[in-house]
Amino acid sequence: MLLLEVIEHVPDVPLFLKTVAPLVKPGGLIVVSTLNRTLKAYALAIIGAELILRWLPLGTHNWDRFVTPEELRGALKAAGLAHSDTTGMVYNPLTDEWRLARDTDVNYFATAVRN
């Protein structure tokens, strides 16, 4: 199951994951991408992408709903999903390219397996 750029818009992440976890087959994989709740993410996703560059409508993101990797791991575990990896995703504005990285300060992927 893919949950890409969804979690940061959900008011109750643990409840949401508990609701969708049964939709993943036993042994199946869930991939979540989201924004980390850091000042860097606030600066780039809200100030940069919404206010300055206008890539997104104003108010698309609420920093209070950004999810730290630790919070996401806990919510996945509570939903019966075994966390397997967290990988950062970094945007390079000079080349207009995204790449996977160790840096989870702004965007990141988390994967988990249904027990």
C-alpha cells in the first residue's frame, strides 16, 4: 500500500494507520512518505513552496501535522505494522531533481510490513 504525502494532512495519524493497516495483506508492505516536523521542513515546505514559490495553495500544509520519524514508527507499531526502513528524500532546486538520501529533515519515506 502506498500512502504518499497523505499522513501530514490527517488529524489523527495513529487512528488513520490503525484503520488502513487491515487493508494490507499479512506480510504485505506499506510505504509512507511525509514531511518531518522540523524548522527546516517548515521553511522549505510552507514558507518556500507555499508562500514564496506558490507551488502549492496557501494553507496546504499545517506544520503541527508534520510527523517526525519517531512518531511515525510508533504509530506504525501501534497499528500492527513492523517498521523496516526510513529514508530521506531531498530536492535539488538547481537540477530540479529529487533523490533518496540519509537526510530526513524535510521529506522522508518509511516502510513497514504487516505482521
